[in-house]
Amino acid sequence: MIQLYAPRLLALAVLLCGANAACAVDYVSVSEGSAILYDAPSTQAKKLFVVNRYMPFEQIVTLDNWVKVRDRSGGLYWVERRLLSGKRYVYALLPLLDVRTAPDFGAARAFQARQQIALEHLESTGTGWIKVRHQDGNVGYVRSIEVWGG
């Protein structure tokens, strides 16, 4: 029975992911001191929010000088492309996040990060952990499901 549906499932996967073998999510972050989020790609559009530097977003589409982004709650907004960077940051989803010295639950705690504190995304381990750096220079590992932007 599975063999009957295999070609259809493969076609669906190609449609959903494009030509890539895996669906990669592109993240961007605010590179300036702050950025205004709009409801349309124009400075004449309605201003919705102001966000701080390092705020991570999922990049949805780019249109000329504008980028449509998604935040951690699923909200969609437009932001000027010049205010964004490809340098990745993550935000803790938990009120207090334990950052470990190694990508393992048994590893010692390197430091803690409060919710909404930006941590620089250094690398993904491929095991569900992300290597991050705090603004004060401390480096450690967090689980990817405990942060947004990773």
C-alpha cells in the first residue's frame, strides 16, 4: 500500500520544500538599535510594533527593500531590509534558561539567560543543541526547542 502512495508523497515533499532535500528556515535579526514592523511593505503603511536590536525573525519573502518576517508567535510583519542582518540570534522561550558547558543534560551549567535575552547563534550541533554566546562573552549550549530563532 505504501508503494502506491510513495510517488505522491515524494511529489508533495518537492512542492512543499522546493528543490531542496530539506526545508531550511532562514532566520534574520534586527541589526540596528531598533526596527519598526509594518503591516505592508511601505513606510506609509500602518506601524505595528517597534522591536529591539538582535530580535530574531523567520524570513518569509523579500520584496525589493522589504522583508516579510514571522515572529515566534506566528505574526507576520514587514520590515525594511536595511535594518536586518543574516547574523543569527536566539531568544530564550523559558523564563530562565540553563545554558550548559556541553551539549548534554548532564553537563554543568555555564550560565543562565532570562527570557527575551539575545544569545548569538554560533552553530547547530545536529543533535538538537545549539552553541550560543551571551553578550558578555560566555559560551555554552542550549536545546533548540528552548529558544526561538534557532
